[in-house]
Amino acid sequence: MKLFLPAALLLLAAQASGDEVLYQSAILGPTGITAEELTTQAVPGTNVGRFDFIGARFELMQPVVTNRIGGHLVSLGPAGEFFGALVALAGPDDFPDSSDLSTPDVLGDTLVAIADPSDEVFGEIELALDPGWYGVVFGSGLFGATGRGGAVRNNTDLPAGGLIGWSASSSGDGWFDLVPGIAPTQQYIVVRGFPIPEPTSLVVAALPLLIIYGMTAFPRSPQSFASVDALISHENGVSCGDTNSKETLGL
């Protein structure tokens, strides 16, 4: 999508302070967890791969532009990639419409590099989202991702965590809720981006950029400045071409 320059300047103004957390399921715990610690359950984790996805639901209260999605993840084999996808949901109890994420509710996808030991990792995904409910999902076997790994569970759940999962071994379409106290939780999933300010505050923030744009896009000729000077002098009762202007001013 192409943006006219003034619109692009407004978007730059919205992004000037850097991206921020739009959603997170938990408070990030210590990173640097090894694959061995996960496989021996010295540190708990959840399998993520072609047969097991991890994700979350979240609600947006204002328009945003997403920038990146990620989580606290680790590779259980050679360094590889998970896919990450953003999905439109109908409400707080909805799941993605398909198990292979092939339906129109999938808004975009990205690849997230994973390695051993664990880290907070991200994939870039830029989408303009209206207020409403959305899902974020990570896994493998789709969108070119072939990694095998896990989501580390040493993070502190937040009240509105909203974690979901998908498993090829689950009944029905495979999607299910991860409820604290019932299913393993404490996975860290995060969506970052830029809230879109209200129009008034956006214009105020972008005003310096718009002024610069106006001066460069519409340069004023020397004649135009002379015309302005003439107008100012006329308003003060002085003609710019009057050789007796000093007498007029009493100097």
C-alpha cells in the first residue's frame, strides 16, 4: 500500500516514541534455558512444532499497527524457525477457523528464529488492526517453518493471559483453552506495535514534520517573499518602492 507523504509523516509521528506492548500473556521469566533443561523438565515447557501450536487471544481497545510478535521460546534441535500468525476472532471465546490456518481469518504470518538456549524472540509483522478480538499463534509445519522446540513455562501469568493451544491429538478441530490451574500455563507470548493516536493529538505531534514538508514541497520564490514584504509595508502605510520612506516614518 502506498502512502501519500503527509500520511506517511503522520505515521512516523505515531511511531516516534518506539513500539510498545499491545498484549502479553505473562511477565517474562529468566531466559537462557537450555533444551536439556526443558526435555528433563528441570524447567517446565510446552512442546511447539508441527503437531502442537501455542497461542493466545487478546482484545484491542483502539486502532493499532502491529510491528512484531514473539515469545519466550527455545529450539529442541538445530536452530530453526517457528511461524507466527495473527488471526481475527469473533470474540473472547472464539478460536481460529481452521487447524491449518488456511482460512480468511488469518490476517498475516511471519517467521520467528529459535535457538538453544531460550530467549525472547520475535518475527516482524506489520498489520493495521481495528478494535476487536484477535489471536496470535506459533507453531511449525506451516508458512515455511520447520523448527522444533518449546515454549518455556517459567514466566508469571497475567490475569488476562488468554492462552490457547492446538494439538493434532485433540478431539474436534484441535483447538483448546489453556486455563491456569487446569492446563499448563505460564507461557510468555507478546504482541508489540504502535497505538494510533486520536486525530487531534496525532496532528499536533506531526505538526513540525508537516511544516518541514510544506516548506520543501512548496518552495516559495524570492518574488513571493517580496510580495509578502510589500503587503506588510502597505498595511503599515509604507510603500516598498517609496524613496521618501524615511520621511514618511519621521526618521
